[in-house]
Amino acid sequence: MPSPYRDRIERLAADARAAREAFDPPADPPDEQQAMAYLREGVGEAVAVYVDARTGEWERFGPAEFDDLEWAMNAYLELYARCYGVDIEADYSVREAAEALTDTHNIADVAYVLTSVPER
């Protein structure tokens, strides 16, 4: 049985696919503005869906929904890194990202904790 979050997850995954297809690497990295857009609109939204589902009634995701949610978050993390001229193969859990957000309260810090991008 699909969760009440199915539509949000499907939209997020579709948007991530479209963003990957449309991505044009910056000629002179970094493109911090675009990187932050990927974090806010993609990674942050994926974490928000996860947190919303785990708050209150504790909704269960179907296996395909959870895979799509994590895939979308990781796709956006890869795009974020590419805005800095860094290619990564993101394979992070949305739970790990949610825990990092709880600790840092900042989606840019979450991205750094997970990817080490940008170099500091």
C-alpha cells in the first residue's frame, strides 16, 4: 500500500531526473547559487518528506517509494557537488541526512557533512 507521501516522492524523483538531464556544468565553478537551489529544492525537500513521515503517525514508505526518495536526494547531492566542479557518486541514506539536519539546522552543512564539498 502506498504511503500518503507517494505523490510528493514521485514529483521529487521526476524533478531530480529533469534536473540531471538539464544540468550544464558551470564554466567557472563554483556556481554557489545553483548549488544552494539544488539543496533547498531537492535535498531539503527529500529530508522534509522523510521527517514529515516520521513525525506523528509514523507513516511507512513502500520499498519503491523509499528507494525513489533516497535516489532523488542523492541525485540532487551529485548535482550540488558538480556545481563545485566535483564529481561524486552519492549513496547516502535519507535518515543520515535527517540526523545531520537535526544536528546542524542548515542544509548546506548537511551537504558538507555528507559530501565534504566544498573543500574547507
